[in-house]
Amino acid sequence: MAMTREDRPVGLLPPADPRTVMVERALEGEDVETIGRRLGLSSDAVVQGLRDAQATLGKPIPILRRYVETDFPALVGIVNDIASEDQHYNPVSEEVVRGWFQLPEADLTQYGWVIETSAEIVGWLAIWTWPRLLQAGRVEIAGGVRSERRRRGYGTMLIRLAERLAREAGARYVLAMAPAERAPTSDFLTGQHGFTLIRCFFRLRLGSLEGLPISASSQSFTIRPLAGESELGELVQVHNAAFRSEFGHVDLDAEGVKGQLAQQGATLSTVLVAADAKDQLLGYCGYVRPEAATATAANTGFLTALAVRPDYQGHGIGRALLLKALATLRQLGATAAEIAVDGA
């Protein structure tokens, strides 16, 4: 933390006051649940004790606690605060942000944490520990710290919490998604906390597609929309076959694939597939309409996945799916598209 031990206001509280221990541990970056276990108190009692101590001392004390629904507007504010630092990103509405967490496996009340100081939410973190992630040996995180409250140790508190919860859950990796062009975030994760870049974002200006041959069919396959739930089982097979060798992959079931699409703003209706003459699915590409894309600039779409069965790779199917998805986004009014890929 930026606050030195000499600056800490604990000396103004009686030594026997349990709030003294609360404040000391909070300043060390401990969450309220851990502090509560130390003192035999509930998390709510620790939160109230820290708030009371903050009022008594007149100085901010970081309260690292579970997310509650009333924190949501502040979380959206932080998301938009971070987006405002990049000229390519525009603010998003509460409705859009709520859509990111609408599925039970993304529920913030179960997986979310915030840092509160002086009645202000200064940072948040979601730490997803779904069984299918843990089977792959990892947890996934997302979050941020309000720009004017950075360089005070809040980000480090959140990362350390993620590391501890990951170890307790039995995970070997913590996977964080951060656009590669956002250098401060990348430097914070790789330079200070030992993260290794395994995936980055690419943005394509769709005007550059002019003149490219975009065909929905060839002699061996046809590109068309997914036929909804009736083809979901086959889509799952394609997905698992294509991504089985990817870092941290674990096979998904139908709900898992739908959940992965929904978490990024896509649906079964925004999936394109490549099918052979017998209508067997060979590959797929999911896209997110510009109005539903997460934390991106206006008129920017997103590609959620590009998968081709391993035994059909190298035949132009992936290229055809990609170009058709980009052309579809352009028809929907997108001027740029983003995709996350493996590799630095």
C-alpha cells in the first residue's frame, strides 16, 4: 500500500479495541472474511467495524469485501472510467454491463469483490472458479481500479486475493483478459505480478475488407447461420475438437458453449457455421453485434470464437468463416471488429 506504517492511523484507537486489528489487517490487504476468521467475527461485523474506525480516524481504510447488488452502478462507473482512457472505447450502459454477468456462472454476487474506501468503490474484481475451469487447472479474473485511485496498492490487493482464492480452489493458473494495447494493465500484470502474455486482442478496420473475395460457399462447404438448438450438439463437438489442444481447455457441454457465447454477448443466432455437402458441421465462428459488444467503441463488433475440426483444417474453412463473419458485422453497421487470439 502507498500508506507507510508510520502514517497509519491505528494508534488513535485503543490497543484493546478489536478495530485496531481490523484496521491493521485491512491495511495489509486482507479481505473482511479472512479478518473475520482471525477475530471470530462475521464479515458484516468486520465491514461495520472498519467503517466505524474510518469515521473515527478520518482517514480512508481499504475494505476488501464481497460484491453486493448496490455496488453495481459504481462497477459500471469504473468500467467506463477505464474505457475513457482509450480513444477506441466508448462508455457502455448499465444494461450492457449487466448482460455480461446475467448467467448463474458469471453471477457477481457469488464471484465478485470490491474495495471500498470512505464510502466509495475504488476497485472491483470477479474471480470465476467454475468446475470446468478448475478441471483445466485455472481460474479467470476480470476487474479494474478507478483511474484517480491507482498507485495506492488497490490493484495489488485484488490480484493477491485472486492468487489466494485460486490456490485454495486447487488451480494452477490465474487467467486475466486485458487488451494488449492497454500498456499500463499489461505492465501491471506482467511486470509486477508475474503474468505471462498468452493471448492478445486484435482490432480490424472493416474498411480494409473492400475488394476481398467473400464467398458463402465453395465446392466442398457452405457458410450459413447455425440452425439453432437443433444443431447445438454438433456445434459442441466441433468446439471441443478444435480447442482441445488450447491452453487450459476443458470439454464443454451444450450449456457451457451457450454460456461462453452469452458471456461475450453472442447467442446461437449470431453463430455462422461451415457445413459440407451432407450438412455435417466442419467449423463455426461466433460474432457479437456492435450494439452488444462489451466495452468497445461505438460501431465495433467482436468475434467470440473461430473453430474448425482438426481433420478439416488447412482447407480455407477458417478463412471463409472469418471473412463472412466480418462481412456480416459490416452489414450490421460495424466499422471495426475485435478478436482475441493466442500468442503475444
